[in-house]
Amino acid sequence: MMQGQAEQRESGSTRVAESLAMAIHEHRLSPGMKLSEDEVGEIYGVSRTVVRAALQQLAHDRLVELKRNRGAFVAQPSVKEAREVFEARALLEPRTAKSAAERATPEDIKVLQNHIDEEHEALEAGDTGRALHLSGMFHIEIARIADQTTIADFITQLVSRSSLIIALYWQRRTALCESHAHDALIKALARHDGAAAEELMQHHLLDLLTSLDLRDQPSVPRSLKEALN
Amino acid sequence: MMQGQAEQRESGSTRVAESLAMAIHEHRLSPGMKLSEDEVGEIYGVSRTVVRAALQQLAHDRLVELKRNRGAFVAQPSVKEAREVFEARALLEPRTAKSAAERATPEDIKVLQNHIDEEHEALEAGDTGRALHLSGMFHIEIARIADQTTIADFITQLVSRSSLIIALYWQRRTALCESHAHDALIKALARHDGAAAEELMQHHLLDLLTSLDLRDQPSVPRSLKEALN
DNA sequence: TGCGCTAATTTTGTATACAATCTCGTAAAC
DNA sequence: GTTTACGAGATTGTATACAAAATTAGCGCA
């Protein structure tokens, strides 16, 4: 009966959620921006029902914040939240990179190399949004290689939030994140050097964190109301 | 205008979700059981709309599994998933316990002690469901004390899933989890001994894991259909 | 009896309708 | 001129109605 492509067509809400998430990752939607249900629904040609489901998904990933009876807003991670996200990543990712190094197949390495290549391309093309997105995908891919679905899901969420954090707290004066950390990582993975991968990941995350400007200015509120509410 | 208790009354879907989660934690709902939208809605006196929202929340926490066009089922974590959950906990909780030990106030210790006392009470009363739930709350409370909201959220999710895993894979022949590990932990926290807390937590999680029967029997399917689908 | 097909029933997915709440502009009072 | 109160408009929360898909039951046939 060969059921051919098991392609279980994804539900409408997931499609909308993914599209919105992409827009947030690429910084086309800024933190604090309001996501009106009617507006979003009209854009995607779906009813408020599916928009609400999509927004709820995104809220659970902390990409949007739902305020009761007020609607959905692109999240504005506080400085504390930003630190917490990177502390969580520091706990999860180095060890996961180690596991990945021990398990990586040549195919895995190729996929990762593709990510890096595309990342460099986007960077040279000046498309920093896309470059940042691909940079995040690199981290997620490593978790996938480690064959730790649960941890990979957490890292996916953390990378998403990191994108938002970078949008808010990036110091543009710093040299771009093109620190070749990913190149070094992929080399360690290719030669199955778990210890090196673990350490490289740890330092990479620390570099990322210190490249942010995390002094206590809980983001610039757009209005007095937002500040006090 | 002093708005007094900021008690933002929670939405209907969260209420339903929390009630269902509690039922799952206390093993009143078994893994694999179907949660019909109409049925759940009738029980709580709400429409399918809010039930669907609640189920989506629970699905995101991996407490229920949503199958497209087929409905919601209480999740049946596989053996692999069970291992993954405990590996994730092994990465997150020991360090968090260390942080908690360094920050714990006397009030924090008191709250934890209450948890333990209630846990022992429930155990003596033979209410293992409640005991297990309180045992989980103990871990979550430690993450809260560490003042790491992000990690605390992850641990909350992992503890939830652990409850399901225990329901599926617990070996009843093993001596009950009343291994006094929590007593030792609270003592380490009380004297701000971070290193001890970290190590105790690590061993505690390992003990938990080894007390499960994780041989490759992906749970007993109720029917042939479930096995093949 | 056992298998396969079709149709009725049930259940989920989505859209729409109504109710509750908030926002914001206007105007009156101090 | 500033503040407060009120109400129209807009937005979200929930319920219901309809469409699409799956499950189930019944029937015919080998």
C-alpha cells in the first residue's frame, strides 16, 4: 500500500508560527512590536483561530509575550533574562558538542560545513539577518548530531531567544561574530575530538555573551506606559 | 488607584491545563489515554476552544502528544526519551543545586523542609502519587532558589516528564525513592556547601535513573493498531 | 468465517459570531 | 491648563457552527 512520502502536511498554525519566528529571527519584527490577531490573520489568509494557536506556540518559546486581554507582542528579553539564556546554553551546549564530536559521521560534517559556507556567503552579501539565523542553525545542528532530541529542543528554544537578545543588546562596534569559532568547532568535530569541541563551545558562548552590552538598561521602553505597566 | 493584588486571574485554558497536568502527575491519567476535546470540555464546563488551547500547552511540555486529525493522548515516553530526559536533568540540575546552595536564605530552607515533611507524610499515608508530585516540586523549588528562571522552566518541564516516565518504567521491587537523598541535599543547601549539593544532586539523579527499568520494551501497546501506527 | 469496500458516525480543524475587556478620544469639572 | 470621567471604537476571550478527516459499523462477497 506504500504510503509514499510520510509528509504529514503541517497544520496551519505551525506554518504561521514558523513564518513569524523566521521574521523575528531575521529581525524584521522588532522586540516590543505588537502582533494583532486580525492583522496577522489577514496577512496569512487564515482566521484568528489559527493565529491564536500560532501565537500561543511562540509564547511558549518565549519569542512573543502574551498579555491577557491586551494581545501578543514580540518579546523584549530583560538583561537578567539574557544572562539566564546564556547561562543555560553554557550548561547544555559544551557537553552536547562533546557528544556530537564522538558521534559525528562524515555526512554530519558535510551538513555543518554547508551551514558555515552559507553563513559566510550571507555575511559577505551583507545580509547579517540571514547570517545570524544560519549561525543559530549551526548550534542546533550540533545538538541534532549528538542525537539528544530533548536537549536539542531546549537549545533550539535558547538559540531563538538568543536571536532576540542579540537584536536588543548587540554592540555593533564589536567585530562581527565572524570569529571563526564555528570553523574551529567543525574541525574538532571532524577529528572526533570531544574534549576540544567541549572547550571550544564553552569559549564560543562566553565570547558571544561578552560581545553583548548587558548593562542594566532593561531595553529602551517606547513609552512611559510601557515602562510603568 | 492602587490595584491591590496584582492577581491577574489566569485564563480558562491555563486552569484546564494545570488540572490535567496534575491528573497526569498523580497518575490518574495513564500514558496512552485519549483526551477527547468534547469529553474534557464537558468535564470542565468550557468549550472546545479553551480545551484545545490547554491541550496545546500540554503538548508543548510533552505531557500529551497531538496527532493530527486524531486527537490528544497522554504521552508515552519511549525508553530513548526517558534516557534523554534524565541526561538533560544531569546537565542542568547539579550546577543549579550548587548555585542554590550559594544563595539559599533561611526562608528558602524552610520552604524546602516543608516540602520534605509533606512528602514523608504522604509516603506514610500510602499516597505515593502525592509523594511523587511533592518530590518533583522539591527539585523545581531548588531551581527557583538558584534564581534561574529560564533553567527553572526547563527543569519544571523535565520533572513533569519524569513523572510520566516513572509511571511507565518504575520497578516496584526497588526500595521506594525515599532514599533520604532530599534530606542530605537540604542539609548541604543549609550550610551553603555548593560542591556537596552539586555532587549529591548528581548522584540522586543517577540513582533515580538506575531505579527505572529501561530495557527496550517501548511500553506495552494497548492494541495492535497502536503498535503499528 | 474472513476479507474488503462503502457509508454513517464521530472527532478534529477552521471560520465565524458574540461577549468581555481594554484603548483612546472627547468633554466636563476643578 | 490639568485632570478626571465617560463612551465609542477596537481588540481579545470564548462559544458555536460548519468543513474536512478519520474511525466505525454494516454489507456484500469469496
